[in-house]
Amino acid sequence: MSQAEGRTYGVEDVERVTGIPKRTLQRWDDEGLLTASATPRGRDGHRSPHRRYSESDMVRARLIAALRAHGLPGRRAALVARAVCNGVPLAC
């Protein structure tokens, strides 16, 4: 794994790169449409509230946003984005 592949980004970074508002990213994560790749643990061992996204998460976020802009409902857009990013062929 290269250093770039293992790098994660905070929600503000993802907002800046993708143009998707951080509240939308947080809502998608809460709804299970786009799950953050990493949620670090704090010093006390509990889950930190800070979401961390990989580069592939950012690609999936952009795809979800594009599909939603074309009228696809959220859950369906997330399923299609996940399939495309995982290389699953889609039947039209």
C-alpha cells in the first residue's frame, strides 16, 4: 500500500476537494449512504466524533452527489456508487 492509499482526510478536507457541504457528508454518514473509512479512537479508547475519509470515499461521494443531482434517490445512488467503485458491472 502506498502512502497516498492509506491517507485519510477530515470532513473539511473532503468538503474543500469535492464541494459537498460537510453537513451533507455527515448526514450521509449517519444515514449509511457514505460511511467514513476510519473513525479514530480518542485517548480514552472511545470512538472519536471525527470522521476520516479515504480517497476512494471521496470518489464515491462525488458519484453519489452526481447521481442525486440526476434524480436518483439517496439509498439507490449510494448502492450504484458502491457497485461502480467496487468494479461490479451494472445491467442497464
